[in-house]
Amino acid sequence: MSVPPGGLRTLGTKYTLKSHGIWERIRRFFAVDPNRSTGIPYVAQYRNPLPGTLPQPTYHDPVTIPSGDIADNPYWKRDNRRGFPRLSVVTQSDQAGMLLLGTAAIPRIADGAAGEKQLVEIKEGSQSLVEVMKKLGNEGLLMKDGLPPLPGRPVQWTQQTDAWAAYPDKLVVSEELLRGALTDASGIIGIHVGRLIEWFLSTGVAIGGRIEEKRFGVLSVYIFRCCIISAYTIDFSNKISKTLEYTFRDDLIH
């Protein structure tokens, strides 16, 4: 390793000022740690380049959204440790209050200051459910027919006779148009099935032509296989036509 002309220097003496000559000897004699630097940095090397002189596009402060957004972003909105979902609990005091004061559908609360006083008593939980049930009896707990209220919300279903009366802009397809569409679809399927059968038969004849006369049995096997494949193809085409019939009918009508 090459040594500089002045010898090796520590970082403390390389970037800070120091005394020279007799003053350096006096300093080292009285100093507790002679190798400790003065702490006075060189002006030319101190904080060079200056902070804030770098071009703006060279560095971007990373911002995490939404924690980095300081506008309308209090900590309690981001506190997931304490903001976990909690179960909704209805206590006996709440049930007693609903029996006494009723609900939004059937209110039993008094008007004015008396009603506000009742709400304060319910919120403080001073009402006992047992005492309220004894006070009300069956009158406040049961319905008119003496049965408890049914759970859930009652729903009434009405059957609409004219299904298309509410949708005048929908297309009403006639039977003739539907039959024409099904006929065209069946014709296209029949053409493709015929081409497929023709290809199978031509393939079987070509294979049989290459077979010698003594292997005529093999030719019959190939022809038999082609017939079976044709039968399966026709059956498959019939199933496809029926499926398309139901599909077209549902799509065109609905």
C-alpha cells in the first residue's frame, strides 16, 4: 500500500484544522488524548455540497398513503389496533328500554321533557328487564292475537299477470320469427354434420383401397366404425339443436 508523502492521517486530522510546529508539541503535551482532533472542520470540505442544493428531480421523499397525508388524517382513524370490528350487543337494559319506550314503528315515549328524562334513564341502565316485564305483562309483550311477534320483516308477494306490461320497450318475438331462426340453425347444423359424415366415409374408403383383397375384413371393420361414428354424430347434432332451441327461445323472448 502506498503511503502519502505526509504519512498516514486519521480522519479526525484529515478533515479538521490543527496546530503546527511548537504549538502542536505544546498541545500534545497538555492534551489528555493527543490523537484527538480539534473538531474545527475545513471550510472547503464542511457540508459540501450544501444541503438543498441538489436538483429537485434527483430525490423524492417517499410518501405512504394514507398515513403520509396530513390533511384530515387523525391517528384514531388509522388506529387499526384499537379500531377492530366489535360485536353489537343488546343488553337487558336496552331490551327494557325498547319495551317501555317502544320502537320507531310503535313509539311509546312521552313528549317534551318527560321523554328526554326517560331516554336518560334508559341510557344509564337503571331499568330492570324483569321489573319491566312484570309491569307490562302480556299487553306489552304479545300481539293482538296473544302470540309473540314473528322474527324478520313480513314480505308480501303479488303475482303479475301481464309480465310485459311494465317493459314496453322490450322486443316481443312472434312464433314465426322464432320458428324461422330455429329452422336456419337446424339447417346450418345439418350441413356441418353432412360434411363430417362425408369426410368419415371418404377416409374409410381411402383406407380400404390401400388394403389388399385378402384383408377385406379389415375394410368392413373401418366402414362399421365410420357408421357408428356417424350415428353418434347425428345423435349429438339432435341434442345440440334441442339445446339451441331452448336457448334461442329464452334469449329472444326474455
